[in-house]
Amino acid sequence: MDHSPILRSYSATWGCIFIVFLILFSYGCKQSPKESALEILQKQSIPEPERIREAAEALFGERLKDMEVVPGSDSSKYEIYLAFGGTSALTFLESDQYAARMRLELALQTFRFLQVLEGYPIGKFRMSLVKPYFVKNSEEDRGVEEFEVFRFRADGEQLRALPGFKDVDAFSADRYDAPKPEVINVLFKIVQNWQVELDLFPRVQVK
């Protein structure tokens, strides 16, 4: 009796199972952005400013538009500027929610960045929202262009001293990936303690 077809079928089945197992194993072992950033910050062979830049890239991915890391006036602290945003001009937010939600998004990313960089003294901290928008004037439709629509500044160490900043996990979220209430409480405190340098939200029309 020729068992070759059975053996081939058996081998194919186990081959498929093995491939699926490898995919699941690889997915399970993939580092989160937070884990990747923390690993980078432990690399003593890299200068501190470069560590901070690479950690930000790991944390924000393609949403990081620009970054500057320089020694501050107090040489023991860094001054940091981050330009953060999205890659799409589309949004699912209602017009009356847009500005508030975008401010909270910046506060959330600030919370996560400063918490991950615990132990790295940060003085002046500035962050911008830079996003693509559909541009239309009275004469023509100019298509999609990228704009800085909001920017704030704050003192990094003062933000870290806010109630809950060190005790609440900035990455804590529910099963829908929405920040938990204790995180949102810290976000409101961050918004209350920053100084706005640029606010063009009134010029943004959400349709």
C-alpha cells in the first residue's frame, strides 16, 4: 500500500501548524513601543541626546515629524522640542470635539514621553501638533498640505511633579485602547499647566 499521499498530507498539515505557531510566537514576542524605547534608553554606548531621539522615534513611529534635543540654560537639563502628528487629513471626530481631543492627544503623548524618560532631566519642553489638512481658499482647492496648528511649552520637571504623574501608568488603556480615567485625570492637569504658543484650531473646519 502506498502511504505517500497520507505522509504528504500529514507533513503539509504539520507544516502549516508550524508556520502559524511561528507567526503567533513572533507576534507575541514583538516589543511594544514603550519596551523598545526603554531598551534604547539603557544603551550606555549611545550619547544621551541620541538615546532620547531614538527613544522618541520608537515611541511615536511615523507620527514623529521633527525633534530637537539641546542642553538647556541649566546644563543639567535638556530642552526638547517635538513635532507630533498624523499622516491623514481625515478624522472621525465631530467638529465640536476636534480641538479638545487633539489637545488631550498631545497631553497623552507628553505624559508617555516624559514618563518613559524618567531619570533624564528635562527643562523647557515644547510640543507641536503637525497634521495634513485639506486646504481650500476662495479661488481654488489647493489639495492636502501639512500645517502646524497647535504648540505649547512647559517645564518638564514641573509636569513630572503633578499629582498622579509618577503613580499612574501613562500607557494604561481599556480594551478599546482608550486611556483609563486615572490617565485622563493626569492629562487634564497637564493641559492646565502648559502655556499655549500657537493655536490655529479656530481656523480648522471639520466636515
